[in-house]
Amino acid sequence: MPEDHASAPSPSALVRHYTVTGFVSIGGRTALHWHPRLDQWLPPGGHVEANEDPLQAVLREVLEETGLAVEIVGHGPFAYAHPPQLPVPVAMAVYDIPRDGSHDGPHQHIDLIYFTRPLATDAALPQDNDRWAWVDEATLQRHPAVFEERGRRAEVAEDVRELALAAIAAVRDTGAS
């Protein structure tokens, strides 16, 4: 994922966007794709749209990017029934973004990170220019974790590596494959 926020502009001048990330894991693997602009392996994710809550955003982003319908893995809600509750992200991170397709200058992404698993047990990733791949736990346990798929070889960023391993463990802990 992009760099941390140590060199961020002053908060009064800073544009911030809310984003979501959905680590998709099954069978001791997690889905990553090669991001050509950033030259690194990343999980699915993107911006939270207007009038969209984070749960809707992460489910939509994962489906749009991978074609997989998923469910959130994590802590259940509190016992009260009202008001409705949303799943809590497993982590939140702040990334400095020099520029991207949604903003032409420096800004930050406040990223809500979720662990998910596919609803289908025979989940298949797209075989297109996004270069999606299932990365196994053994590869991610190496430090550094270097992954190569279809000619793209790069170290998996430490935050992605750590979160991917935690996502694989979370899915395993639910008794799912």
C-alpha cells in the first residue's frame, strides 16, 4: 500500500478520502493484484462512494475488481438490535497519496480494512490485465515476501504481507477452508 503519513501536508490544507480494502482469503491463500501505477501487489479496494457505507463499499469493490461475492470475516455485532451495526474494520490506516485518478494533488486515503472470504468454495480470480493471483501463506511468511506471477516480481509491502497473513488466519479460525 502507499507510504505512511509522516510527510503529510498540514491538516488544514489536506484533502482526505475514505477508502476500503477487502482482503479475500480462502484455502490458505489471499487474492492480490499487480497495481501498474504503484508497481506493487495489492488487495482489492477503492473509494467509498457518496451515500455508501463502508460495508457496501468493500463488498462492491471486491465484486467489481475480482468478480467474487464475499462475506466479511470478523467480530460479530454487539447484542443490541437498534440502531443497526456495521462490521468493524480489522484495521484502519492512513496513506499519503501524491496523486491518483480521483485527485490531482497530494491527499490522504483513510483506509478501512476488512477481511473477507468468497461465498463460493470454487472461487476463481479474473485472468486479465489486472494480473490477479492467489498468494499462499508460505510465500507471505517469508520475510521479505517476494512474489512473482506472470512476469511481475516484487516484494509484497510489509503492511499487505502482515494483513494478508492475518486474513488467512481469520478465515481459517472460522472453520472455513
